[in-house]
Amino acid sequence: MSGRRTLPGVARVRITGDDAATQALLDVLSEHFTVTDPAPYSGGRNYLEVDTRPAAREAAVEDVAAAGPAPVRAFEHRPAEVPSTVAVLMARQIEAAHQHLSAYRELVQTYGGGLIPDWHQPDREPDNPVHRSLSDASHLVYDLREWTSHTAHASGAVAVLPEVIAATPEQERAEAVLYPPGEWCAVAGGTMPQPGEERAEETWQSPVTTQLTGPVPEKRYSARAYGRSIQRALPAVAGTPAGAVWEAERSLYAFVCQHWETPGDTPADLAAALDGLDELADTFTSACTFTLDEIGRRLDDGLLVDVDRAAFTAAAAAVRDQLGVEEGRVAKLPYALASVGRTVAGARAALPSTLDDDRALDALAHARVLGALDGKPLTEIRAELGRERHWQRVRSKTRPADYTAADWLRRAVHWMHAAGAGTYNHGVHLAAERSPHRSGLPIGTPAAADERGGR
């Protein structure tokens, strides 16, 4: 590298890629041209300038010669002679390793407390062993990937050698044959494509395979309601542009159906849901806005007829008002949810208020429902609490409800939350109930019973 900040009148390059791919490209460029030190650019890219003049190329060659012979890298070794199907499997195995390493890097970068900087800085050496090891591993995996591409080409698996930059259509097809697009191996439930199996490029867009034709039906769509003026949305809208909305509704409804188990959610679970609802509100607001805008545009252009324009305008304005949408300002609902999230940052779980007498403690010690759950994970106890609450609510319609077991389960999950326990230990829980101040855990304050009877 030259260390220069600018090179007037030369090519300006922006690179998008992980450490290994970026460094490999920089190595190739610096062998033939004079380049500036890369600088971080928006979107995780790096910006640099390349001097392609003959004099600059000669200077770069001289710099390389002065540095002495570079160590032989894996991709410079002669290709192996293997069957073409084996070559494809080798390529996909190394691609799987690359995906896992990239996913691992992202986890360390996000949760590792600054071990890996948020912005890729190829001109800066890693300053800790974890970052250094990960950078070395990325380079090694990339070298093996390049050698595997040469092996696949030599074995006849692909007609041309895939290239990283300025690829021809043939080279792009070769890349897809060896390294199918998408994060098929780094995601839960992902499977490795077998030789001959093709996978489409992954996209945020929901696939649209059909559309609803004809006039807007008099019957409105609904997920669960019944009636003369209603028709079921799914599967009628599946595969249409609106299908993604109804799939999102189904996912959110599944979350709402967990309300019986919600007392078993940890504070972090609740905060994560709140953050998700903040993002959801923002996305929901955008979806409503651009859908209303598109209908309004078609009315303005005369492309939508048999519509009560005044009624539509009033109804659309009411929607925007309910969403808190104002021109040039942040939507109110997402902003309010984000504000709520900030108020609970750093919150900790506490033990329930202490039991009043020895009889209550003795009843807790002999509670069958808790003894049967000894050693069970928090998720199972949460589910049991939800079942018990739901059953007592149903029972209360014909006879008096008995929430004793639900109260014991509630105390158990709150102890687990406060103690950070992943599995239930009846003995340790009982000891904390008998001597809460000795447990070292936060102790809550008494609260009024749920007046709605839902407990």
C-alpha cells in the first residue's frame, strides 16, 4: 500500500465484502497498481482509489520485488484431480464453512463487547487475539475457496473459473453451480444443496406467484371471522402481493395467543417483544402509508372508478391520524414504543413479596405441581403456568376457580427469573422463599391481585 490519501484523476473503487474477500481483492490490486489505504464507507463498504497509469504499475511492481517473495497461498497450489460431483461437494462444504464463519463473526461483532469493530478497517491490524484469529481464519477459508474453484474447473464441474469482480454471465453461472446463493447453511434448519440442485437468490420480498383479478369483492377478507360479508383470507390471498401481510398477521396472532404464558416471560423476553413491536409499528405504519398513497394516486389519475372519493379521503385521513403520521415527522406510535423501551432498560427481575406465615411456606414445600417440575427447564414451567391459568379461567364459567397452583407456578418462574436459573430447583427455590434476604436476590413489593380474575 502506498499510504496516500488521494490519487487525482484515477479510478475510485468501493468494495462490499467480508474481511477475506476484501483483503484478497486488495492484494490483487496492490500487486499491479498503486492504491490508497482503504477508508470505511457507508453500508459496510470500503472506499479507495486506484492509479492505473503505467508508471504507477511499475512502481507497484518494484515495491513487491523489494518486499521479497510472498509465501505460497493455498489457491496457488495445483488443483486436485477429483470427480466433478466431489468437486461440487467440496465447493459447497467450503461455502458452508464460509457462511458459518461469517455468522460467527457477526455474533462476536454484535455481542462481543467491541472485540471486532463495527466498521471493517483493512488497513488496521486486529488488536486482540480473537479478532486476529478470526481474520486469519477468514483469509484461510477464502484461499481454500479459491483453490476449490480451480479444482472444480480442472475436474470439469464448471466450464469457466468463477471470478470475484467483473464476472461474465458464464462466470456468474459457474459461481452459482459451485456456491449456490443464500445463507442455506448458516440459518437454523438450512440444508446444503446437493450437486445439480439450484437455489434462487434469497430476497426480502415475499414471492408473488399470482394476483387477484376482477373488481374488489364486496366480501372483505378476514383471518378468523365468519359472516355473510366475510371470506377467509388464506389460502385465497396466498402467493399474491398481499400474502405477506396475512402471513405477518398470522405470526403476530401466534404471539398474542401466548398471553396465558406471558407471566412466565423474563424481563428480557418482554423487552425484546417491546423492541420488536417498535420495529413492527414502524413497518406497519409504512405499509399502511404506501398502500393508501397508491390507492390515492390511482384515484387522482382516474385509474380507479366507482369509488366514493370524499369518503376515501376522509377515511384515509383518519387512518393517518390514528397512526400519528405527520408530514416530515417521525410516526408517533413507533416513537412512543421506543420511548417505553428506553424506560425499562437495565430492569432486573425480583422475588415475589415474601409469604406471610409458615403454613403458606409449608404448602409451597408440598405443592405437587412444583415437585413434579423439579429439574424442568423454564420454558416447560412457563407452558404449565399458561395451561393452568387457562384451565382455571374456563372452569370459572361454571364453578369457582382455584388459582392456588397457578400462584405457586408464578412464584416459581419469578424466582427463576430473579436467580437467572435455566432449570427449576425446588429445594433452592424453597430456601430462597424461607430466607429471601439471605438469597442475595432482589425482593419485590406486594401488589394488588388482578381484579379481572385472570391472575
